[in-house]
Amino acid sequence: MSSEEKVILAIRVRGQVRVRPQIEDNLDKLLLGRLHQARVLKLTPSLQGMITKAKDYITWGEIDEETVLVLLKKRGRLPGNKKLSEEYLRKNSSFKTFKSLAKAIADGKASVTDVEGLKPVFRLTPPRKGFKGKKYLPIGMGGITGYRGTGINQLASKMI
């Protein structure tokens, strides 16, 4: 898989207070307008630029199939805050099960928008046992923001 085809999970980990307007606009375009919202994205060069600009407010990394599966089952929402079900999945997409959809998303062959009516944003809870580090520092300096590679799956499992 080349770098253009990478599928990432981006999670907003800092709130809305005292954010520069350009960065707030950027986060709104990424649909990460509130704290603890997450998106599964295909990493294109333009998205890479947006993520780099918002790096002090989000954390991201490569997502695996198991995390996508749990995210869809527990946090997938439809209009009216209804949970995503396999029955709805069969009727409104070309996928029959959560597992087949999760595999296609993790491999970059499908996206969350392929399911008609499924909201692209996943609302998460604060992580169990808290964040390991200070919110305003990058990961390399003992913080929580920035690129974390496959470590995003552990954080996501604590937040789902």
C-alpha cells in the first residue's frame, strides 16, 4: 500500500477554546468540530496538508480492521441517533456484514460514506484511565497530539 492509499483515524483531542480561526476552519473542514470526535480518512496529499496544519489539536495514525469493526458496531450512527445494524447495512450498501465493510475500509477499498445515511463522524468518550501525557505537547515530547502510527488503535479502543 503506498502512502496515498493509507487509511487513518483522526481524533480531536483538544477543545474549541482559544483556537486560531484558520485552524478552527481547517478542523471544521475535516469534520472534527468538537472534542473527542473521530473520522476514518484516506490519506491524500491535500488531507495530509490539512492534518499537518491541525496537528496541535488532533492525533492520528493507521487504523486496523479490528478497530474499524468495533467503531462501526458500537459508534456507527444513523440520522436520529439510531445505531447502525447489519440489517440496515444490507439494505443501504453493497456490504452484507460489519466484518466485510470493516475489511474494505481498512484496506482503502471503501469508505464510511459508501453506506447511505451513515454519519461520517464517530463520537467517542474520553479515554478510560486518561491520556498518557500533556494535552498541548506533541507525542515525541511526552504529549498526546500528533502522529502516533498504529498506537492510534490502542487509544481508540480506550475511547470507544
